[in-house]
Amino acid sequence: MTVQIIRTIKELRLAIAAYRADNAKTTVGYVPTMGYLHEGHASLLRQSKSENSVTILSIFVNPLQFGPQEDLDKYPRDEQRDTSIAEQAGVDIVFMPSVQEMYPSSMLTNISVAEVTAGLCGFSRPGHFDGVATVIAKLFNIIRPDRAYFGLKDAQQVAVVTQMVHDLNIPVEIVPCPIVREVDGLALSSRNVYLQEQERQQALILNQSLMQVSSYIQAGLTTEQLIDKLKESIGQKPLANIDYVEIVAYPSMTMIDPKQILKGQNSSILVAVAVKFGKTRLIDNVLVNFSEAGE
Ligand code: PAF
């Protein structure tokens, strides 16, 4: 069956209702995106396909989550290419609403998740996670998926959405999925297309630095020492302009001394970086689990 392209909420609800009416055991897997799909998105789609009877992909560049100085207008878009990737992945429905369809009048409701948004991108991009939480709550209400798939490159986003779903009793299982990288280690991102050749080459330092984290933790470095090491390593690249290097417990996003993980007080820590290369801001991270840290 070819993929159905749907642009209105009404039509989407009817199509999903038809699937559910047809088979009471239908499970709906959902992958929310802003389009310009890459292999990371395709891996989410494949996982949804393998775990659900129906897979829905949404493509919507959500204005609410962009700050005034950010790249909303130039965010890369390619409907045709996205549609063919969706088709190849076996997606059943692609939902591509317009801004007018999603926000027909000015939004008087805002969903704001506290604490987990205090640091990292929540601090660097004020309002960003309110925009994400608000649009995802709307999309969950429109689609009512059984499972929703999110990439861990945006680990803080996964924590925000998981907290929101928990707090608001939204009946959906959030499925975090591993980061997908190019063969040379660069984490896949729609924004990689902005990188000049030299910037892209130097951006490899992000993954290279993060790969050292486990051994630094095993060597007993404190949070501060680990952050300094990472900043020093990333800072060797002249085009790298560090926004943040942070270490937090995951998924609570609270501050932590990595030594504590060795004492078994936390199961996971997130070591996350945001770095600008030229005009392009990249994020990357590594999740270190208690067992990996050498205990
Ligand atoms: O990660 C993204 O692409 C976006 O933040 C999301 C989850 C689709 C919400 O607009």
C-alpha cells in the first residue's frame, strides 16, 4: 500500500479511526519530526514498523520551539524526498499540517515542564521546550498513538516528553531510541546540511571527545574535571564555539558528581554538549550507565 499523505487534523482522525474500526487490536506507532529526514529518523520509523500495526510520521516545522534569532525560516525542507523515505520505510500515514492547521488562532495555552528543562538546551534556548511540549501534547491528542519514538540525540527532549506524559496521564509509551551516526561518528541531524566542509570535519571532535567519557569516569574524575577535559578537547578545534558541556543524572536532569555513579546512587548520567561550528549549533551526548562505568 502506498503511503497516505494527510494535511488536515480532521482527515487524520478519520483515517486512524478507520484503522482502529477495522481491527480492534490495531496499535499505532508515531514518529514526530520536523522533516528533512535522515537515517536517524528512518531507524525510528523502522522500529515503529516492527512494533506496531500502523506507523504514522508527522512532519511539522513547529514555530513555537524556535527563538526569534533561530533558524525557523531557513530550516531545511524537502517534502518529496521525505515522502519517498517514508514510503521506503513502510510508513502508513504522513501527516504534514500547515502552521495554520496546527495553530489556527494564537495559542493561549502553553505546556511548560519544570526542572528537567532548567539546564542544557532549556537554559540556552529559552522557551524551546515549552514549544516542544506544547506541540507534542497537541500531536498526541490528535493522533492518540500507543507508542511514540524519539531519538536520544535530543536526550533532554526525551526526558521532557516522558515527564509531560507522566504528569498529564497521556496514555502513550515513550520509546527512546539510540543515536544514529555517520561512519565517521558525526551524529545525524537535519542541521548537518548547514555545515561547511571544514566545520563538518572539525565537528567530529564532539563524538571523539564523548567517546573518552567512560574511561575518564573510571579513572575517578570529578564532574568539574570531566567538564574541563571535554572543554579542552573540543576547544582544540579553532572553529568550535562551545555553548555548554554539562553532566546531569538522567532522566531527572539533576546535577551530579560522576563519582556518585560508581557508588550506585544513580543508574545513568548524561554527558551532553552543544557547540557552534560557524552558524550551526550541534548537540551530541553520551549516556553512561552504572554498569558501563566500571562497577
Ligand atoms: O525533535 C524534533 O524534531 C522536534 O523537536 C519535535 C519532537 C518533532 C517537536 O517539534
